[in-house]
Amino acid sequence: VLTVAGVCLAFGENHVLQDFSLTLNRGENVVVMGKSGAGKSVLIKCVIGLQRPDAGTITVLGQDLGALDHAGLDRLRTKLGFLFQSNALYDSMTVRENLLFPLRRQWLAHTPAQEAELVRQALTDVGLADTAALLPAALSGGMRKRIALARTLILRPDIILYDEPTTGLDPITAREIDHLIRAVQAKYNTSAVIISHDLACVRLTADRVALLAEGRCYAQGTYAEVSANADPKVHDFFI
Ligand SMILES: Nc1ncnc2c1ncn2[C@@H]1O[C@H](COP(=O)(O)OP(=O)(O)OP(=O)(O)O)[C@@H](O)[C@H]1O
């Protein structure tokens, strides 16, 4: 569903991505690890077409991003879900209004009954069926993360991009989010790219781990394989 092939991107002399390649298969979760400043956010921006690589190709759901115009990119983005580290919920809107926001922005016509059903389903998927009338301020950090995920799910994305989904959460809540990521994957057969440094999260959610270092996919494999890699550049992530 996603192929990044030989992508290079530099900001002046700062060569952030240098021949980076990665493939994501349907139904698969790939966790991308990398030091701060390694280029993980830049990679995600390339994947959603916010940043154009200097070289290389990115194919998302069979479409070459480089060949798409604005309208084409917009259409493709409706199939991608993005879970921001900050959740990006609107504080002045109820949970229900937050969830409906992406539907209305996409100009998808739904009857009130259909909207209610979509909200109910998305909230049930994240285990928060009774929160529709609440404001985000009334929710805990873990609940806000769930609501942000519900808002992503309401558009039934084929691919979900998670930016450090457990950062700032206590370990118990973080593990709940990990299990939720797995539950979503199992229920909807979604594929996901997950940026994370949280080793417990990586172990629980990753079908494959890709390490971004020196601008390229420095190492990849299952958690067991990559964590057993003796190269200090890889090994240091797992201590
Ligand atoms: N728009 C930009 N203009 C110039 N330099 C940029 C721009 N965006 C990112 N960079 C540079 O690219 C490099 C990679 O940044 P990026 O944000 O992708 O790192 P990261 O791996 O996501 O780090 P972190 O884990 O801290 O979020 C950094 O050196 C950053 O300064």
C-alpha cells in the first residue's frame, strides 16, 4: 500500500533523507525509529505529499505522489489517517463535533441518522461510547488520544500514520493505546506507519521495525531481529 523508493531530501547542506526506501504491506504495522532530527517527521510529510523529495518516488495506494496535482493529493489524503502527537482536537467542540469535522470537511453527505451511527461506531471502536457530548477538556490524556483515533477512523482510512502515539502517557494508558492500535489493525485490516521510541509500544505494535539513520533505512526486521542487531547504531535504541 506504500512504497518509498530511493527518496532523497536535503535542506541546504542538511541531507536529511539519502536514498531512503521502505515498503508497507496491506494490514501491516511498521514502526519507524530514529534519533531526534533523523528525519522521521520529514519522511511522514513526504508520504502525505506535504514535502516533495528531491529524488526518488513515493507510491501510496498505487498512486505516484509525484504525478498527482493538488486535487489528486487531496483525494488520496482522504484515505490516509493521521494521528498527531498533540491529538489536534478542537477544544471548543464536543467529541461528537470533533468526530464529524473530517466528514464535513470532505463534503461527504450523510443524513443525521448516518452521522450518529458513524460517531457511535467510531466511539465504540475506541471504547468510549458515552463521551459524544463531552468537551476534550473533560477527558484524560489517554481518552483524548482515543478520541483523536476515533476521529481518524471515521473516514475509514486504508493507512494510518501514528506520530509517537504513547508519548506523554503513563505506562498503563500507553499499553492500552498499543492494544487499541492492534485492535484497529485487526478489525479494519488497516496498514500503519508508527513513529515511536517507546520500546514497549514498538514491541507490541510492530510487525516490522525500520530504523532511520544516516538518512536511509539503516536496519529493518521484526522487533526480535532488529533488537538483536549487534551494530551499536542499532543496538543503542534498545537499551
Ligand atoms: N522545513 C524545513 N526546513 C529546513 N530544515 C528542516 C525542515 N524540516 C525539517 N528540517 C530539518 O530536517 C531534519 C529532520 O527533522 P525531523 O523533524 O524530520 O526529525 P525527527 O526525526 O522527526 O525528529 P524528532 O524525533 O525530534 O521529531 C532536522 O535537522 C530539521 O532541522
